[in-house]
Amino acid sequence: MIGQAANFVRALVVSCARASKIGPMEAQKTFDEMWGRDDSLRQPYEDFNAWFTAEDAARLRKKQAEAERLFRLTGITFNVYGRAEAAERLIPFDIIPRIISGREWSRLARGIEQRVRAINAFLHDIYHRQEIVRAGRLPAEMIAKNEAFLPQMIGVTPPGGVYTHIVGVDLVRTGPDEFYVLEDNARTPSGVSYMLENRETMLQMFPELFSKNRVQPVSNYPKQLRRSLAACAPDGAGEKPTVAVLTPGIYNSAYYEHSFLADKMGVELVEGHDLRVVNGRVAMRTTEGYQPIDVLYRRVDDDFLDPLNFNPDSALGVPGIMDVYRAGGITIANAPGTGIADDKAIYSYMPDIVEFYTGEKAILQNVPTWRCSDPSSLAYVLDNLADLVVKEVHGSGGYGMLIGPTSSKRELEEFRRKLKSRPNNYIAQPTLSLSTVPIFTKSGLAPRHVDLRPFVLVSPKGVDITPGGLTRVALKKGSLVVNSSQGGGTKDTWVLEE
Amino acid sequence: MLGKTAGGLYWMFRYLERSENTARLIEAGQRIALTRSSSADDEWAGVLQSAGAFAGYLVAYGEEVTRDGAIDWMLRDKDNPSSVLNMAEAARNNAKTVRTALTREVWESINENWMTLKEALARKIPERDLPEVLTLIRQRSAFVRGAMHGTMLRNDIYNFARIGTFIERADNTARILDVKYYVLLPSAMAVGTNIDNVQWQNILRSVSAEGGFQMTYGQDARPREIAQFLMLDKRMPRSLAFCMDKIRDNLGYLVADYGRRLPCHDLCDRLALNTMSHSIDQIIEMGLHEFITDFLKALAELGGQTEIDYRFYI
């Protein structure tokens, strides 16, 4: 298991319907975002295709190699745990952009904003009156028995009322207008530095592409992040709140991103041992003594945040920070306890949650989910196991999971037993036919499966969504694994101006 | 600025300086070994001593000092914390920790330094490849320095980096003098005698000062002049006086920046005064070895006090 990396480097957990099988969803030809289902060039890719056709393949191959060199030089690597030698690896970058039209994006953006607002409202409710439970829309045990629920947060309202300052909403696509939310990331979503560096690299290598295509910029993200965090500072922080990024340190898999964001925001990058509670404030040790912090963008998990309140063995956190937090002396972003909102068991209730708090139907669809705790759902799942994906409710990183269509009889039987003995522990989903986007290979363009993680900022001033996000691509033919430790890569994601 | 960041910068540049100086010492040692027929391996004990790597070597290899053993220990042995390879990695890890304080150019140059050296030092270096590898080490280090001069703001970040550089450099030059003082000493008594040609060239070569010395003193190498040049000449960028000047300047800028004088500033003034207020003849009369021993001790104290005053660790 690769620890902290799990959040970002994760297998796509919806598998692909095989053409030969008729699953619960009609199997049909995979939707390619460049060529559609019938090999006719889709409109957002027209200008790009004209450019690409005129390009010399040898030059592009050289550019692809140059991109890799640039990444290595900048140090955009991730650490792989458990390997002393060559512990740093590059996430492969593919030079063919994924292009989304302005129209497609505005619909997505509306859906994302709605969902993120609902998540915040849900978190506030869950740690206060629990109206959604009282209203009978969510079973009480979904909260009470959930490990992601943090009793220490009961009755605590974070400064500005914001719980999830930074959210990553993982989306998959199955057709021109069909997007599904695969997962919400409401704890410490990572990957945004790749989104920014991918664009930076493309701008450097193919400036001419950007004068032909009007691509919405992403480079404002660090500035917006800082503004958004500052807007969530506790009362009395003054005009210019002191913001800092908390990292577990240089050996963390996402360290590059932590330092990247601190650098671009122009704030200090701190570790637990730089911090201490001084006079009721969390303060950092500077060359001139201790200086209080107003907003801490922490990239350390809840459990390690405060050895006095959570895991007593943690050396990554700050003893007593939760007490300062509860007294309103510091903003922690994201708030502790937000994990209850991106829990897999809660996921299946998201359509209800969105409706309950916004009064509107959810714009973005969930992947249909059967909760095996429900006897009739369990029966259906057992009957259709070979066509379904079964996941552990609290699992992550693609572990403890069954992908029906690619599993052997023995594996299916084993899961059948597991499901019968602990149905509460599982959910099941249909196999979706995930969209593809071409990548650049030795023999030209070739379609590969992708997903998308847009990044969302929340503050009392509003919700900011950076156009696009991080596209992860399974580089192996037919593979659905976008996991960067298993041959997954990334692409620049373009949202065209409308 | 975080205390940790100040410490990270300081050590990053100490490591970088040390690895460059180690390469230079090996270069000089190799040269002398090649120009002398007998007891060539004797030279390597001195080189190890100058590099501050002798004690560790004895533990790892035992009493017998060989050329190959010494070079491998200093360049790439994982168990030698001061090997060039370990220094390159330590410098880069420090750079990672203080990434937000560095410009992209400085970070990239230190990262490339590590990537290049990791590859170049992956295997034992055959004799014929040694010159190339040593040049590479010095070159990469020069790139980092160049990136730093060209792109870094002259603020506290820069000052901590510079303080680390010059404390390490003063320390290294003093060590070379200390190991070789006996070469200078006996003949120093006999005024006007030229010392062993190869030996003095080696000393100058270890600090890249042959050309500078010749420009200043001509062909005659008298021990007194060499000691004068390496200790007191303020034009010579590796002399003790030059380094002390720089340390004092950079600590002084911190006083201006932060508006506060701290104990390390007094220590620095005292050490600078002590170094500068004697003529070379007085120093030789007092005892070169004693003088250098005192200097090294005071320098270490200054480094320690700086760490405390600027909250590197606590």
C-alpha cells in the first residue's frame, strides 16, 4: 500500500463493459472524446486535429522526450514507499491534450458547484443537528457507526462555516452528455500541481497551439487558493491573514505538490516540528521567534493532526491544535472530520443529500449503486455478480475489490461468500463503458481510458472551479487503471472558451 | 522565515561547498601521487585528513590507506556521511525542505547536480575516468553557485546560504593548512628557502590557488608567502581572511534585516579580529598549528551560536 498516495494514485474502480457481454447497461461502442462512437471528428478537437495532422511525427516524439526531461529537472516526482533505491518516479505525461468544449464545461461546473455546496451543508448538519437523519433521508447508523465520523467535531463550526475548502470531484464519462461522479475527495485531494505543471509544459512546448485554440487558463489556481484560504481566516485575523501549508515532510509521496503550492502562494511550508501552541495560538518557529498562524492548509491526515486529541504516536502534527481550533483560534483546511462526506457508504446517498440541502435534483449523476446491506439489492448483486464491480465500503486504493467481468469463477465464488457473510461491508456498481481520449504512441494516436479530477475551492465568498482539472489516463491498451504506480499517466486538460 | 528554512539553507550550502572541496583535494592528491615515485599511498592519509574523512576511513578500511580505497571512500561510499555522493543527496534533501525559499533555477541546478552525480558515481571510478568525474563535480557546484548569484534576492535567504558557504570554506582551508603545516614549518625557520616544490604546489592546488599565487608572488614559493596568501590575503577567495570578511558581512546584513544583534555577531567580530590582527610572522612565531586549532574551534563555536540565535532547530 502506498499510504498517503492512495488518494491520488488510485485505480479507476469502474470497469469497462466488454462488447461480448450484455450487462445491466447495454454494451455499446466506447465513446472516444476525439472521434465519438463513429470515427467522426468531434467539434472541440477540430483545430487541434488540423495542427496535429500537419505536424511531423519525429518532432512530436522529440517533444515527448523533452517533456519528460523538463519534469525530471523540475523534480515533479512522486515517492514510492518501500523502495530505498530510485524512490522517486515520474508520472508519465502524454502530449495530446484532452479537450472539453465551453458548453460541456459550464454544465459540469454547475453540477460540481451544486454538489460541493451540498457536501458543505451536509457536514455542518452532521456535526450539529443531523436534520437529514431526523428527516429519515439517511439511516442513523451511517453516521454513528462510521469511522470517518469525528466526535471531536460535534458542535464545532469552522471559521466562515466552511468545511471543505478544497475538493476534488472525480468524474468519468460514458457519452457526449453522460458524466458520472465516481468519488468525492473531501479530505486532502492531491494532483493539482500536475494540472498546473502539465499546462506549463504544454505552453512551453507548443505555444502555437495556444494561439490557435482559446483555452481557459488554469494558472490562477494558487492565487485563488490563497485568496480563498485567507477568506476563511478566523475573526480577528486582520487584513492579511498568515497562511501556511502543513506537510508530513520530504519523504511524503505528495511532498512536491506541498512545496509547489506553498511556493506559488508565497506562504511558509511547515512541518509539525516547526509548530507549537503559544499563548493559545498555533505558531511557527521563525528566525525571529514564534509567529502565529491564522490559516493552516494541512496535507496531513486527521489522525496525525494532533497527538493530544487523535493518534498519540503522531510526530507529524501539533500537540493541542484541536483545542486552539475549537476555540476559534485557527482555521484548518480542510476541517477535521470531512471524511464522512466522501465515504463510500455515504456516496450512494449523494443524490438524496444534494436534493435535501439544495432543494434541487442533482445535476451530476452518481454511478448507480447497490447497497448490499439492503436484502433486495443484495439478491440482485448476487444474481448479477459477473457483470458488477463490488467495492468495500471503507476500502481505498482499489483493494478488496471485485471487477466481475474480468474475474475468474473462483474469485466470484469467494466474493459471493464474503457478500453473504458481511453484506453491510459492500456496495456494488454496474460496469460502465468509460470514454477514451487518444494518446501519442509510436504508431500514432491510440485511444486510452481516462478520468477527470476538477479542483474546487470553497470560501464564504463563493465557489471557484478551475476550468478543467487533472486528466488521468491508463497508458496500457484496454486498461482501466489510471493509477500512476501502475502505468497511469496524465494529460493537459483544456476547456475551450465558449 | 522559518528557523528550519534558515538551517536548511545553511547546511545545503555547507554540503555543496564541502563536496566541491573534497573533489579538489582528491585532484591534488592524485596529481601528487602521479608525480612521485615512492610511497605514493602515504599521500592519501593526508588527503583523507584534510577532507575530515580519516577517522571514518580507518573504521571502514582499517589501518592501511590505499589510493583506491581513499578515493572511493571520499567520492561515493554510502557509509561516509561526507562522501561527495552523500553530500549531493544531503544538499538536495535540504533544498527540497527549503524549496519555497529557492528560485526555480537554483532548485533545478541542485537537483541536476544530484541526478548527474548519482549517475556518475554509481560505480567505482576507474583511474582513467577520475579527472572527468572530478571536473564534473566542480562544474555542477559552479552551476548552483551561478544560479544563486544570478537569480536569488539578496535577503535573509541569501545571507544564510552565504554564511554556510563561507563557514564551510574557512573550515576546509584551515584543515588543509593544519594537515600540511609541517611542510611549511621547518623550512619557515630557514628564511628564504624554497620548500618541496611538489608539496607546496599541492597545497595551492587543493584550494585552486596556483594561478593566483603566481600572479601575486611570482615563481618563488616561500612557506611564509603561502601561509600569508591562504590565511590573510583578502583577495584570495578561499583564504581565512576572505571567508571571515564574508561571514561578517552576511551576519551583518541579518542585523540590518531583523534589527537585532545577537551573540553570534559578537563571536564573529572577535574571531575576525583575531584572524586579521596578526601578521603572518607573528602567527608563525605563535605556532601555526596552535593558531589554526584555535581558529577551527572558534569557527565551530560561531556556527553553533548562529544555529541557536536563528532558531534552526529549537
